[in-house]
Amino acid sequence: MSQMLTAYFNDADGDKTSTLQTEIEKLPGIEKLKYKPVVTCGEVDDDAATYFNETRLVPSFSFVDPFGYKGLSLRIVKGVIKDWGCDCVFFFNYNRINAGINNPGVKKHMDALFGEERADALRARLPGLTPELREAAILEELANEIRSLGGQYVLPFTFRNSEGTRTSHKLIFVSKHFKGYEIMKDIMAAESSTLDEGVPSLAYSPADASMPLLFSLTQPMSMLKQMLLEDFAGQTLSLTEIYERHSVSKPYVKKNYREALRALEDSGNVLACSTKDRRRKGTYPDHVKIKFKDGD
């Protein structure tokens, strides 16, 4: 890895880039890198978006952290994920975006983020919605716009305020391949502040630990088992096939699907058969096919 890794950092604040350069040089073993990390200072603007869209990138993981509205357009996201092996995470300042959607003074920034058509639809739709539905609508339109640009897999991780009452910001992961989505979901699951029946919240809230009752009422595993019976009625698939087809845009990780299938097998709702040798009960390697009963 030390012979292949290249790191490029940019910030609009010269003091921050200077400090970053100093800290990088202090890292133990930094001299082992074949390619010295590059630190630059400059605005991320339309020129940057054009560069990323017109330049072929090597496999890259990009983190886009704009300041406020400026610097974040989906043209940049499209540019940094367009090539093979390229994924990105971007910082989504939900508080500022939520306040800015209906603000005429930042219309061009909102149009750059959501696309003009989706931004106009949000402006018409959001008034009167509850805070929860408003957040869901904003995230849904953002994800739809990203998918239209080629980012098939979109995964948000939510940060809430210290009281746990509202969202402050999100980190949004974008990939074109399920494997990247799966790896990042496992990482986000491990960082979630709560688990409900083993299902991660994909969120961090300092208040979660003091309010556990709020996160024990939705019974997400019961919901998952019911969804599997309905969505795969009459079908025969492996655990991996089920997970890849069903888990996108849902909080469940692969372990949750394995546990749900065990419960469904124990209750006689599914039949698991090995295409090779005998299997150990409760395990679902790829040679084990799970057969769902026909729907009623």
C-alpha cells in the first residue's frame, strides 16, 4: 500500500493547510510512502468540478467537505465517482441546507446541489411538513439526484444535536458498486450510537444512551422478517443474493439478514437446502439456497 497510495488535500484556508502540512510531516512512518502527500490551498468552485469531470482518475476515495453552501455541487460528486474504483463521502450540512432551500438569496447553490427541477419540487413540497418528513423529503431528493448522475448506492450517516432532538449534519457515502456500499454500511453500523434488536441506527446522537426506550419500540427485526416473506415469496436465493437485492436504502446489515433467516427457518416459513454437502444448521454460505413459500 505504501508504494501505491497517493494523498491529496485541499482547503481554502491557508492557516489550515499550513497546520495540516506540519502535522502530516510529524506522522510516524510517513517517509515510507513512495508518493509524498500533496497539500494545496484554493477554493473548490466550478473549475474544480470541470477538472474532476474531465480528468480520468485512478481508483480513489474522496472526501468533500464544503464550507456552507459554496463548494458543494453534485457535479463535483459526479466527477470524483465517475471512474472505476472511485467512491466518495461528502459532508452535508443539513441545518444550513434545510434553511436555504426556500431562501432566494442562495437559490443558485440549492439548484446546484439538487438540480433545478428537484430543488423547485422541494420548495413547493416542504412547507407544512413536519421536521421528520421534511428531512426525509430532502434526503430522498438528494439521493435521487445522485443516482441520476451514476451514484447507484447512496448511504447517509446522521449526526444529531446534543439533546438528540434534531439533525445537525450528515456524512453521505456514494458508490457505483454494492461492495463499497456493504463495507461502508458495516463501518457506519459500528459507529452508530444505538442498536434496535441488533439493527444499527446509522446515526450518532449523544442523547441516545440516556433515552433507550425511544429506540426499542419499532421492532425492526419483525419488520425485516415480514418484508422478506412478502418480497421474496415463491423465490429461491442465497443469503448474499437476498442481501444485495434487499438491503439498499435500508438500515439492515448482513448479520441482521442472517438472524432473520434463522428465525424464519426455525418457524418453517423458509426452507434452506445445500447444493453441496450437508450444512450446519443456521449457516448460510453461498451454496445454501433459501426457498420462500409462495405468497397467499
